[in-house]
Amino acid sequence: MAELMSMILTEDFLATIVRVGVPLMFASMSAYVAATSGLLNIAIEGIMLMSALMAVLGSYWTQSAVLGLLIAIASGILLALLLAFMTMRLGTDPFLVGIAINTFTSTFTIFLLYLFSGNKGISASLPSKVLPTINIGWLEKIPILGAVFSGQYLLTYVCFAFIIIVPLVIQKTKYGLRLKACGLNAQAASSVGINVNKMQVSAIVISGLLAALGGAYMTMGYLSAFSRNMIAGRGWIGFAAQAMGGSSFIGLSLTTLAFSFFQAIVAVLSRSDVSSDLLTTVPYFGVLFGVIAFSVVNYFKRRKLSV
């Protein structure tokens, strides 16, 4: 325990929280935007996985990190539009569509990986590109903050930008207010002239974009190669964070930060002699305890209101 505390109370650990928290935050924001419109995106896990692979393949094909990122984003948006088409046009249950997309991508990415690399486990044979790290000179001079926030990958700062942009757009713009109206009561929104279908499609596109950025981060920053099922539940964790945070972006952010803390512990302990099989369960224990705490709090709230 003393060794763990000595690892946690360091600037390196704080930087690790930021590094592992970026894909979780992208996933949480993806779920948040979709849920705000009233259309749940259950396919975040699959979108992130497909985008992670397409970032590698795209940058390998074009030998450009930027084009690889754009290809990853395009694949994420296409999967999100497929979700929207199946649920909005064909009337399929969004949970069923999301599970189908997640299941499909978990196997289809392995097929594509084998097709282009000859390997079913990792894309190490493909010389793909990664996005650069950004060193902020003036920030590096500030104790702790410089070590934590400077020198991170490009998509980390893109994530920071979206953390500011998303709540501002949802809470302060006409588009955001209309989106919230669609989520609260689609019939009432439609009765005052809001095109609900158009708003929900735009929200699912943004949701797909955010999930794709989270997937691309995994192979163009966090790691430099794709491995099978490498998202490892991050999409589901982001969905859980949104469910617990609800309509509160601050609540969503704090919940995601808590899950990032558990992910960072795994990263730190992976350098020790602790069993890797045990370490992989740590984030899911965090999610489980979070869901239990969330359920208990909601139970007492409902009980208080019923009195």
C-alpha cells in the first residue's frame, strides 16, 4: 500500500490520469450529446474500435497522420448514421442496434486486420503514423501543471477544447436548447416547429465524431498500433458515466474523472509484480462501485420524495 501511495502522489500519476482519461472523456461526451437529443448511442464501443483500426489503416494507406485521422472520423460517423437509420427510419430498438454494431465491429476489425497485415492480433507490421505531442513552453514553467498538461498528444488538447465547447453549445445556444427540447419531449418540440429527426441526426453525427476521436486517440497517441478489442470497455464506461451524470455535464466529467483514476492505477500497477489478470478487473470494479453508489443515492432520493 505504501508503494502504491508513493506512485500515486506524483506528477507522473496525474499526467497518467489525463492520458488514460482522454478516450473515456470522448466516450462520455459522445453518449452525452446523443442522450441530450433523446437518441441513445449504445454503439460507442464499436465506433471507437472501428475508428481505432481505421486510423491505423488510413495513415498507413496515405502515409499521413491527418488523413488517417479523417478516415477514422469518417468511419465513426458512418457507423453512427447506421445507428440513426436503423432506429429512426426502420424503428429498431436502439439497444439492439448498438449491441449488433458492437458485436459486428469486434469481429470485423479482426478480419480487416488480418486482411491487411496478415496478423489477427496486432498491426505492428503496418508502418502507420501517429499524431504529434504538443509542448507548451509557458505552461512547462508552472510547477505540477507543466508536467501534467504540457507534452500531451494533440488529441488531448482537442478533448480539452470539446470539454469547453460541448456544454456551452448545449446550454447556451439555440441549437443546444432545441436539442434538449427534443430529448425532453419530442412531440412538444415538433409542435413548435422543431425538426426532431434533423436534430437527432445532427446529434448522432456529433456523437459519432466524438467516439471516433476517442478511438483514433488509442492508436495515434496512446499507442501506435492497433490490437484486437483494444478499446476494452472504454465505450461502455463512457456510457455508464453519462448515465450517472445525467443531464449535468459537470457530473459527467467528475464521474469520468473517477473512472480515469482507476484506469491510471492500472497503468501504474502494471509496472509492478501485480498479476495482469487482476489489474484488468480494477476499472470494472470502479464502474461497479460507481453504479452501486449511484443506485443507492437514487433510491434514497425517490424514497424521500415519496414521503
